[in-house]
Amino acid sequence: WVDLFNYSFSDPSWDGTANFCVKGITGPRHAPELRISSISASKGFTVVVKDIGNAPASNTTLSANASGGLFIKIKNPQIALGGIAVNQTKSCTIQIFGLGLGVVKKLLPLPQMTITVTADDAAPATRTLTFRLFGSHVVTV
């Protein structure tokens, strides 16, 4: 806090008017910014992650969590993607198996998948989608 209320300015009309707080002025932040740019379903899910920030992403990890259905097994719930250069993408496949058709909605609701991507110095990117699952065949709803 800088109190300039009693400061004598070169222009006397400004005297007694300068009581303000200066928190800080910063330049642009250089950091990765992750985006899940697409998710396609067929035999599992194919996820494409893009770094839309102004610095490369490092130690990028994708995590998948599913709920609902009769049973769901994710073969690879965490996938290490490594580094992603600025404006570049990386894709990976989430292998899933189970049964979730959403036939009896109260007892066996449609499955949902939450996909989260994290990296050093980046905010997490998350997407949730609803799908039907029969064996390893997936159809988004």
C-alpha cells in the first residue's frame, strides 16, 4: 500500500487526491495451456490433447475415470503423454471393457467418463461424456 495523500505534487491541483493501492503489474505469463481438442469413440476412446499456451507442456498425463453401467474396466486409467510442444497435439487410446447400455436408468444409468489432462505449470483440462458400452465397443450419447 502506497499512501500518497499527503504528497506534494508538482501540480498543486493533484494534492490530496492520490490515495491508491498498487498491487503489481506483470507481463504475459509463459505457460502451457492444455485443451482436450477431440474425443472419438469406437473400440475405446481416442483422445487428442493440444497445448494452446505459449510454452511447451512437460510431464503431461491423462487420467480416465468411469462410473455407471453394470461394470466397467479401464485397462489404462493413467497414460503418460510426455511433452507437448506449443500448438502441437498428442493422441492416445483409452482401452475400456464392460457393459453399460442404460436400459434400466435408475438401476443401471448410462456410463460416464471423466477425462483429465495435467502437466507441469498448467491448469488441468477436463471433459466428461456419457456413452453406451457393450464389451469394448463404445458409442457416445
